[in-house]
Amino acid sequence: MSYEGWILLTASLVGLSCGIIGVFLILRKMVMMADAISHTVLLGIVTAYLITQELNGMPMLIGAIIAGLLTAVLVQWLHSLGVQQDASIGVVFTTLFAIGVILIATKTGNVHLDVQHALMGEITFVPWHTMDVPLIGEIPQATFILLIVLAIVLVMILAFYKEWKITTFDAALAASLGLPVMLMHYVFMTLVSITTVASFDAVGAIMVVAMLITPAAAAYLWTDRLSVMICLSALFGVISAISGYYIAVWIDTSISGSMAFATGIIFVISFIGSPNHGYFARYIRPVTIQD
């Protein structure tokens, strides 16, 4: 595959994984949690480096996942103490991210680990960091990890689709039916963390947030069916990745930033033109007069 092809494939995998997970974030009203986790994983990455002195590999992945889960646990703990959900997210998010930034500034020295890379990523470097996979051959490491993450997300969503559906729309009913609501919550947070971590190094926090939220928000405007919404969100994520890349090439700017911008364009189009909840649909829909 060409250099450009690997970039497009990697970005599309981010769009697929984040698009699917983002639907449940939107429906569970946990949008800010995506922003929080996409930033607090920085603390896990820095901590893993300080312990292992390595910038790649499983230790950093594990560290970032632990940081994501720590974020979810702390937010839930503060909320259980009476702090509002959004306030809990804000406190945990800013505190853990600030600790990560301080550690980068004071402990990592001249190592190629900085806040700018964490926020924007550098997807153009992805094709250069390769690994040899049996039966497949040489493939970029980030692409291979994202393939595995996408497979995990698909298996978990499809295997427990009914459980995700009922715990998302009516947690009280799910609890009354004996479903482990809190366990499902933390499993979902694990999926969010894994997806965020896998996408983080390649595209940075900004695009991860954009891909987790905006395609799902756009898909929400087009349909009221969960299955259709998941498919549309994943499709919008891929379209944003591909169109954003060519926008970046056209105007010679940040690839991740352009992909995030493309998600916004898709949302605006959906907001205006959706036949169900679009701006114009509200005015052209016939009004029924009742006697």
C-alpha cells in the first residue's frame, strides 16, 4: 500500500471505532467524558514512560488505559458524593491533564514527548513505524493496533447489543431486570479508553474528541433507530477522515485539524438538511390541525 493509503486507512479506522463508540456516548449524555479521557490518557502515557523509559509498546498502552479508567472511577466517585456530573468531569479532567503536562515539562527532558504532539498527533509519521505481522507482512504499528481495537469494539457491541441498548436508554429498567448496570458502565468506559488510546498517538486528542462526538451527533439527526445511527456515525467518521486528508493536502495544513474540521462540515450539513430533525425540515413539514 502507498504512503497516502496507509494514512487514509489509519484515519478511517479511527473514524470507524470512534464513530461506533461515540453513539453510546451521545445517547448516555456522556459527551464530556470523551473529552476528559482523551486528555487524561496523557498522564498514563507520561507515567508509563517514566517507569519504563520507552516511548512505544505495551507499557504505554497499559498506562494510558489505566489513566482512562482512573478518570471514569474518579468521576463516578465524585458524582456519588453529590457533585454534579459535569462538574465532576471538569475537576478530574483538568487536574489529571495538568499533572501530565507538568510531568512532561519537568521530567521528560529532550525526549520526543510534548503537549503539541499530544493534542494534534502526527499521522504523517504513522507509515514509518512498522511491524511484521504473520500472514499479513509489514504494516504500520498504529494501523495494526487500530484494527485490533476495531475488532474488539465490534465484538463487544454485537455480542451484548441488547444489554447496551437497554442500559443506555433505561438504566433503572436494566437494573430491575438484573443486568449489571455498573459493570456495563465500566466495561463501556474501558472501550472508550482503549479506543481513545489507540487513536491518541496517531491523530492526537483534538481529532479523537471530534471523531467521538461529531459523527455521532450528526447521525443522531438522521435517524431514531440505534442500529442505523451506529452505521451512519461510522460512515460519517470515515468520510470525515478521507475528506479531511484531502482538505489538508489542498491548503497545506494540519491533517488532524482538517479531519476534525470535516466532521464539523458533516454536522452542519446534517443539521440543515436532515429530513427528520433538520433545520429546514421543521418549517416545511406540514402542520396538522386538530378539531
